[in-house]
Amino acid sequence: GLARALCREVLGFARARGCGAVVLSTSAVQVAAQRLYEGQGFRRVGTSYPSLLGTALNFQIFHYRRELGDSA
């Protein structure tokens, strides 16, 4: 519950300051973080690799975006 509350607080903070969206990244192995963000309305908008070694190891970084025009 704490992570969800913090996420909502960040979204409210950004919205109150006129931001149009919040963007963030997490690694492919952080499944709990992915679920949290998706549960808060974030959409995955891309994937990248942090380095050549990351590419060789297939260590992906997922990029998320949440538009703030809605009322969540």
C-alpha cells in the first residue's frame, strides 16, 4: 500500500505543478515495479538496453509514461 500511496502522491505533485505527463524507467527484472506502474495507469512506451553488456545479457530497461490529463 505504501508504494501505491507514494505513486499517487508523485502524480498529484506533478499534476499540481502543471506537468502533462510523468515518465519513468524500470528494469525487466523488477516485475513488482512494472505491476505497480501499470496499475497506476502508466503505459509502456519503449524498451532499451543500458549498455553493450546489457545488450549482450539481454538486460532490458522498460520506459513508461502516464498522461496527467485524466483524473486518477
